[in-house]
Amino acid sequence: MAGCGRIHPFRLCLIKNAWYIIGRTSDSTEVRTYRVARFKTLRMLDQPAIVPANFDLKG
């Protein structure tokens, strides 16, 4: 995803010395991986992310 957008994070993971967010964007149901170091800015919102009941990080 390029530009501004809202990500619904499901997990924050440290993989090989790099932080990643696993989640989806507001306009998609596809689960994606986002490398935190690639973000120019981050802002935490007051709304909690809703993680689907069937989400499995290993899956």
C-alpha cells in the first residue's frame, strides 16, 4: 500500500531483526505483511483493531 491509509493490525512481529505488522487495510480483507521501517509516520488511534476469530499467524 503506497500513500496514506489505515491498517488494522492483527500482530506485531520481530522477524530477523526487523519489525513487521501483520494485518489488513480498511478497504481490503486480504491479510498482508508491512515492514515497520518503511513507514514514514505512524499514529496510534483510539479504536482497537478487530482481529478475526479465524486468524492464525502460523496458518
